[in-house]
Amino acid sequence: MGEARNAQEQDINQLLKVRREKLAALQENDKDPFKITKYDVTHHSLEIKDGFGSLEGQSVSIAGRVMSKRVMGKASFCNVQDIQGNIQSYVARDSIGEEAYADFKKYDVGDIVGIRGEVFKTKTGEISIHAAEVTLLSKSLQILPEKYHGLVNTDIRYRQRYTDLIMNEEVKDTFVKRSRIISSIRRYLDGQGFLEVETPMLVSNAGGAAARPFETHYNALDEDVKLRISLELYLKRLIVGGMERVYEIGRVFRNEGLDTRHNPEFTLMELYQAYTDYNGMMDLTENMFRHVAQEVCGTTTVTYGGIEIDLGSPFKRVTMIDAVKEYTGVDFDLIKDTEEAKRIADEKGVHYEARHKKGDILNLFFEEFVEEHLVQPTFVMDHPVEISPLTKRKPDKPDYVERFELFITCREMCNAYSELNDPIDQRARFAAQEEAFAAGDEEANHTDEDFLNALEIGMPPTGGIGYGIDRLVMLLTDSPAIRDVLLFPTMRTTT
């Protein structure tokens, strides 16, 4: 086995050496492809195939990467890949000239070329380009992986996404769809009167979510700063300032582990709308998810992991207490205090920490027993106040708040509130968070005095929501892991 691998490595090294020798020969003959600065592309592969009826016999220019090549004496075929797909080209010595044809025969799979010629259909019915001119635009000095072992190693795929995009058509399709999803979201929100804004990434107080921030140092000011973990507190300041509907799509950073659902930097969208509440956010979310699915996927019924997900029907709405009661039989409305909640948690085998209160334990029950059942779109509402430091209390049930999380395929897709706009209550919530931090909760929020000042200026009743864009892309592209929808996911540095 070892000898075979060594022999293969020697073969590859020899081929790499040959490629460099070919480049050197081109440069010696004043044909250096790297000196070419532009190429006029008139069409792409799919445009030519779809428009064959009107393009047959017409001259076109395409550019892309040579993915295969068949040399047959005086005439050859090559397959060129561009952003839209692949198209065949017929390259004949008598059409491009003897010297140019001799050069073409030395081109390698992986080289980038420009081809000008007439559109025609071969005897076998394949739409192709009869080349009148072939231009080498870039010399590939490496060998595409599929030639030897295929690009199936996920670690290599994520580290060398550029190669992954070349070799795997479905990967490129996923990221094209990701771009379209984000564009569709923007179109929907812009049509609803929202303004897209930008807020700071480097902050002195990383609040708005339960997460550990990354920390760094600002040399010019000699201050320690953090990378933002959410967009919330700055966007709410804009609501105070009178910008009634705002949203931001941007990267946030959380110093946490890597798994199929989490990456330390990810794309979050948050939006805030004055004069509405979490019910308004539920309506907006349903409508937006349907709009994006219909516009990008052409349907409101999408398949994820072999299961049909219905985004067209009204989403289920259930309180957290009722959801826990449905799957465990435990009714937290009947539990009097934290001590009783801990006793029942012990009976059910739910692990908790000494600092946890009744509301925390309700949430632990939800995570342990309920989340795995929430496959179809479900709004889980009315969370305990202990885990919702920025949310308005329910007037008739002050231990709980007007908050919801949307779950689809057992994953949280978004998190929304009727925003807390009482500065006195907010200060008390921050104080409770500081106590939690002192007791060992590294993800607790810290008091933000400027934000409290903004609330004292006065914030109208407001609905707000945060969406994990990467998880929405996972859903609409049937991708099992977050790394599959991030062009360059976080990876351990190799030495």
C-alpha cells in the first residue's frame, strides 16, 4: 500500500513538473497567459444551450476552465466549465490554424481558456461551439483532484472551497442559491418599508445575546474591545432615534464550539419594527419565509433530509409551558417555586446548575424533551423571564415574557420579542444578569449604560427578531451542516 502511494506521488510530482515546463515554454515564446488582462465574454454556457434556436450559426465568445479534453489528430473536443455549467467545443486544426492547434493540444485539464466560434449541434445532438480561436487565459499548475482520488474528503473540501466549487456542481448551486435567498429577503423587507442599516462590529460591551464574545485590543485607543455577538442593542438605539423599521444582515462572532449547527462567525439578520409586538413578528416571519421559498425554490413545500417541510400552511403556535406539558406531562404552571422545579428535574433526570431558577429549568425541560419533535414550522412562545433579559413581560403573567422562537427540522430558526422598553425594568434585568455572571454564567449580559440612557429617552412599543441566515439557507438547500452553506467555514489551522 505504501509503495503504491509513493509511486502515485512520484507520478503526480512528475506531472506537476511538466505543467511548469509547459508554462516556461509559453513564456519563452512570448505566449505567457498571465500577461493577458481581459477577455470579452459574450455568452455563458446555459445561455447558449437555452438560446440555441436564435444562436445557431452565430459567433459567440465564452471563457472557463477546461474540464475534459479529447485529442483526435487534426480535430479535438474539449469541455469548458463556466458559472452556468459546461459546454463542449469542437477544435479543429484547419479552423484555428496549425500553430494554435499545436498549442491547444498541450493545454491541460484545469487550464482556463477563452473560445470564440460558431454555435452548432453535433451529429449526436450536443450543442457545441465550433472554435475559430482558442486563447489560453491562465495556466493551471496544479492537478484537479478528481483525476486521481475524487474530492470527497470533507476537510479538504472546506479548506479548499475553490477546488470544491470546481469539482462539485451541487456545491456551486448551493452558494448561488444562498446569494438569491439573501437578495430575496432584502427585497421582501424593502417592500415592507424597512431600512437596511449597519452597526459596529467592534464594541466595548457585547450584549444582546447569551454568548461568550471574542476579545481583542484596540491599539489606537489602548482599549480592550469585543467582537459583537448580536445586532440588537444598536438597532434598538435607532428605533429610539425614530427610524421605525430597520434591519441589518451581517456577521456576528461567538466564542463557542464547532458542530453541524454552529460556527464561531455566522450571518445574523435582525430587524426591529416600532408599534408592533411579537405577534406582528410572527406574521412577518411566516410571510417572509413563504416569500423566500416561493421566489428561490419555486414552491412553499421544501424537502429537508427526505422530509417534506410545509411552509405554506399556517405555522403552529404553542407556549413553552404547553409544549413541555405535551411531551413530558409536567405542567410548570402548577409548579410553585424553584425548589419544586429542581425536585421534578431530579425525578426526570434533567441536569441543572445550582444557580438555575424555575424558569431556567423549564427551558432545560424544553431542550431535553421537546426540541427533537419540532419538525414542521412551530412558534414556541412565552418564555420564562430568567432566560429573556431584553424582553417585555406578559401583563397577565409577569414571570413570563412575550417572546417566541421558530423551530423547523428541530432547529431554532429565529428568536423574537416584544421588546422591553421600560428602562427601570431593563436596569433590574441587567443587574440580574450581572449576578448570573458573578455566579459563573460566562454568557450573561453586562449592563449597558448608554443603552439604558437611550431607553430613558424613550423607545416606542417595538417588535424585534433575529434570524440565523445560515440555518435558513441549510433548510432551503437541503444541507445537513452549517459548513455546507459557509463558503469558508472556520477550521483548525494546519501546520
